Amino acid sequence: MSPKLSSFSASSSEVKDLILTVLSKAEHLSAKSVFESIRNDHGSKITYQGVHKALRSMVAHGVLERDSARYAINSHWLSELNLFVSKMEARRSGRAALDFGEIKNDTSVTLTYNSYLESLYALLENMDRDARVRSADDVSVAHWYHAWPVTCVSKKEFEQLNRVMRVGTRYALGNQDTALDEVLSDLWRGFDAKVQLGIPCATHCDLLVTGDKIVQIYLSPPVRKGIGQVFKSSNTGKIDFSSLYSCVFGLKGNVKVIITQNKQLADEIRLETLEYFG
């Protein structure tokens, strides 16, 4: 699903851009505070009525959310927008076009993505294609340092994930067991995946084994650090999904993905993983 970009008409785009600029720096502002910031910090001569009308329009289109007369950028809209942009970047660069089925036996392919989101999108796209030819007794395993953010998908990706998870049996090992890891793992269990946390794995890269393929995901230090900070902060008692969305959709930095076709190695990793599940 694409974000509602059409909500920015030519006659009102400038004031709406200014509103987004103001709210990107300080959330949960009153209409008066937004108006004063636009007038004082950006030199606009827009009237209060003009700002208030634009705020109402942006709430109606799902760009902003309103709570107790205060406004903030709608995190879901922001996620959709970032997802839309990342998909376009991936398609233009050709990174999302790789089909796992094209990889030959005992060979590897290395891809570099501009963000964590791009790598997850390409991985899910290929897993969806792969699931259509997998058998019901297929066993796939994943090793992650932090639980993969299943909440950060659009309706289309959620449907793809549903198709993928309906085929065969899925197991996952997680290195960390923060409060956010626990919450996300419960969501994966809702897809009938079997998950164990606090296991010494994925120290250097996340790993997925599906069929005869081994997929290694290497996050750049800035991306890994940013994601780690969000998960660590969840142990303070408050899980900030907004920060998780911003991290997954906003953090830029190379993500290297290595896909290897090797049946023997895939089977060995699968067997070692299943030992943790008795």
C-alpha cells in the first residue's frame, strides 16, 4: 500500500511541508505552538486559520495524529512513506530483482543494500516466491541477534509473510532477550514459529536457512548500533515502537547480504538449530 502522497495539493504544499518540519523536531504540539514556530522560525506569513485548516486536513488524510488538541506525525504514515521510497530505490537499482532460484549449487551471491529495510524487503520477496514451491515438511531456521521487526511491514508485506509462514515449520534462535525481543518473539510465535531467546548465536550476522540456501545479513555498525539502542531502551519499562519504526525505516547504512546455495551446510545448520528445541 502506497502512502497518501496526494494529500499534498499544490496550493497547500508549502504550509504542510512547514508543519512536517516543525513536528519532526518537536512532537505533540498544539496548533498555536505549530503556528508560532512557522511564523517565528520560518518567516512564513501564514495565518493561524490557515495552519489550523492544514492541520485538520493532514489528520483527515492520516499524515498527522491528534491527541488532546496536540499534533504529531503519524508513525504509520511515516512508515508507509519510507517503505514506498525504499522500494522505489531498490527497484531502480535492481537490488530487489534477484531471484534465489537463480543461484547455482555451491556458489554465493553478495548484495549490498542502502538500509535495513531494503534488505528485509528483498528477503521477504524472495521467501514468498520460494514458499510457493516448498513442501509442507520444509524446515526453515533463523538466527537473529535481535528479533526481526515483524511489526514494521505494510499490508502487502504482511500478506507475503502469512504465505511464507504457512509453509513448513519455522524455528528461530535469538541472541538477546530484551523486553522488545520478547514482544516481537511472541508475534513470531503467533505465526506458529518456535522461538528460543538468550542463545549464543548471530554474533556477527543474522542468518536464515531456507531450503538449500543460507542467507547471511551483515548490518553496518551505525545500523547495528541504532537498532541495539532501541532494543536496549525497552528494558527501562517502556517499549517505544515509534523509535523502532524510525530506526528500521530511517536508518541508512550499508547492509550486506550473502546468499549461498549449499545443501550440506544448510542441513548442518538446521540440525544444530533443532537441538535447542529438544
